[in-house]
Amino acid sequence: MAQRVCQSFRVLVGLEIHIQLATVSKMFTGAANGFGGEPNSQVDPVVLGLPGVLPVMNKRAVEYAIQVGLALGCQIARHTKWDRKSYYYPDLPKNYQISQYDLPLCHDGFFDLEMPAGIRRVRIRRAHLEEDAGKLLHEAPGGHRIDGSIVDLNRAGTPLLEVVTEPDLCNGQEVAAFGQELQKLVQFLGVSHARMQQGHMRFEPNINVHITDAQGVVHKTAITEIKNLNSFSVLERATDYEARRQLDHWMQTGELGRKSTMGWDESAGATFLQREKEQANDYRYFPDPDLAPIEVDDRWLGELKSRIGELPADRRRRYLEVTGLSAADAAILASDRGTGDLLDAAIAAGADARRCANLILSHGRRLANEKNVSVGDLGLNPGRLAEVAILVDAGKIAPAEPAGKLIERLIAHDEPAESAAAALGLLQSGDAAAVDAAIDAMIAAGPRPLQDYLAGKQAALGALVGLTMKQAKGLNPRIVQERLKERLQ
């Protein structure tokens, strides 16, 4: 057999992303929609598929799905319907899933992914609504071993938005980056909590490799799908491993493989075969007879467009231009809607953009972490934040610990920032007479750093500022340093 030679290869990855929507109730019933709870406590006759029950569509879930579609530049179907996807599995009591087949709610969109090498445009094939299945457990709660499996149907019926991309991604790094941007987007829109550890987002990369041999012939491996990946690290590693596995398999055997579904073994760091891929006709799709079609008119669509506002990527670019912050800091401020709104409102109140951003990134994030909330949910009045920024820039309070104490007080008590700073004893004095008196007292004490500075050791100036600050309470260190330099020259 002739030696197979890979002259070049190209990896193609498309993604299927399942996003649980953060509605109060489930997709087709009033049963509670939430993570956790006692097993099988968030179920009702519709979830259980009991005879005679009828589904009722959750309008809020449809609105959330349309908002995501609009944010992804999708066309929104003005008429769509529900379909039954039939298959038997223990976590699907009624033996079919209500989904959308040939008429998805959203289709033909795109997302521009910013990568170090430039913009990667990812086309969105479709985004459709369906209901989630339950969850099979292979050990009892508490980690106890059992024979067989048990089922928890709390997740069954949860509104699920499935986003499907075209195969426009080329490696694990791009796949993980796209997943992270989509997570930020749905959290920004408020349509999903998108907590990976709770299964709110699950990723399924579809991978194949186009291999060009020494004669210039292109060999296309069969597409494999890796199921249910729920961390960005695993998503990146599994994608890269599967692409390399397909390439190596062709190099060793000349075979292109078969279309199949794979799992990921974290301990082995490798994919493994689960089953050969089903075709659409295996699911016996047909229109659901119990649900009316969805009709989207201009008024409804216009209302949903108005709820979206400026998207994270646009806001991030604006912050880079306005504040001069690093790309990482701008991304933090833009990723949470409430945090960005707080910054924008403080700037509108007359404060310096960079100063406000730094106060949020330092003290705001610290306080938010202590309270386990987002910065936008701290309850800080943006006007008060602007006042703090103005006080810092005027040299009336220090930007470090005093500003943090002041912000903490203003969260608890909405009052003018300057009076709050005075009550806390945080105001710094810029009175020249008081500063000069403190400098005189420091010089009279004749400290060693003074002799060092006069001998030419410039590093001793910091110690002299500190000694001067101890002579009187509330002095402005910047003014102390300036006056010291003048006096000691």
C-alpha cells in the first residue's frame, strides 16, 4: 500500500449549543423551572406525559428566543410551528420531544468573533426552541452506588434554545472563544443564567477534516459530534483531540470514518464512540397537533428589538475608545448589563470615565464578590458614584481604601458623597498652612530619611511623605509631596 502523505489539512467545526432559558415556568406547562430541588419535585401531568393532558406554549420563552436571534443577526420567522421528534428514552416520559424541524424560529444570522488573528465571522444556521429532557443518574444522591440507573425529571420540559452554527470554526481555541462570547451575550440579554456547572449551556461540536494528499486530492473525513460538553476547557481540548484523531486515523488506515456520535472521557483525555449518527427520518418528525403555530407581527418584533439595546461587543469597543482601559477591563465592564449601565449613568452625571471605571473595577467588584452579586445589583446610585469620582479627582479623598469605605457607605445610605466622606473622616485637607505646619514638625524631628534625601537619595521622599502625614490627620498626600519637594530644594 502506498504511503499516505498529508500535504495540508483544514479543520471544520460547527457547533450545536443548547441554552436553558431562565423563565419562571417550563416550556409547555406551568410547572416550576429551576435548578435543584428534590428529585422529581418539579413535575406535573404534562411533564409526565399522562393521558389527556395538553401543552400550552410559554410566550416568554418565545420572546427570549427571538431576542437571542436578533442579537445574532438572524432573520425571524413570521410564521413557524411546533413538531414532534419521536424517540424512546427513559428521561422522556411521553416518548417524543416537542421541537421545531423545518421552520425554525430564527435563521440565517452571523456573529463576528474577535480573535488575535482578526475577525472570524461565524454564520448562524438556525436557532429553534424545544423542551429539554430529564436526567439519568447512575448513582444515588449522596454518591451512593446503585445497580442500574434512576431518573430525575426536574429538568424535563425546561425551555431550551438550540443554536446551530455553520462549520466556520477551525480549532478548539476558536470554538471555546465563541462559546464564551455566546455565554456573555445570553447573560447580558437576561434570557439565561448560562451557568455551565448547572448545565444551563451544553455544547456539541460537529467536527471533520479536509485532508489534501501529495497529489492534491482532498479527502473529507466523516462528521462526528461530541455530545454534552459543559466547560470551555473541555470544549477546546475535546475539539482539538477529535480533529487530530480523525487525521491520524486517515493517515494510518486511509479510511474516512462514519458519521457518528462521540463522548468525552475526561480521565483519558480522549473521545470514544457512542453510536452511529441518526438521520432526521429516524425521528419521524410531524407537526404537533396540540399546539397552535407562532405568528410574529411587526408590533411584537419591534417591541422585542427595543429591549435589546447596545450589545456587549459594541459596548466593549466603546469603552476602549472612551476610557482607554485595557481590553480585559473593558470586557469585564461590558459583559454585565447592570455594571455597564452603572458606568454609563455615572459618566452622564459628569464624572471622568476612566476614574469611574477604575472605582467599579476595584471597589465595586470587591464589594460585589463579598455579597455574591453583580456590581449592577449592589444598589449603588450612579450619581453618588460620580460624586466619589469627582472627590477623588479633586484630591479630597484618596482613591484606595478611603474611596472603598465611602462607596460601601453610599450603598447602605444614599446621601451626598462629600458629607458622607466628612462623617467618616475621610476628607483630605489641601490647606497649604496645615501642610506646611506638618512639614515643619517633621523636619524639626530630624528623621533619618530626611538626611538620606538631602544626601541625594530620592527614594527617601516616600518615607518623608508618610512621616509628614502622621503629623496631622487628613492631609492630601499629593499636596504634601509637592510642598515637601519645594521646601527641601
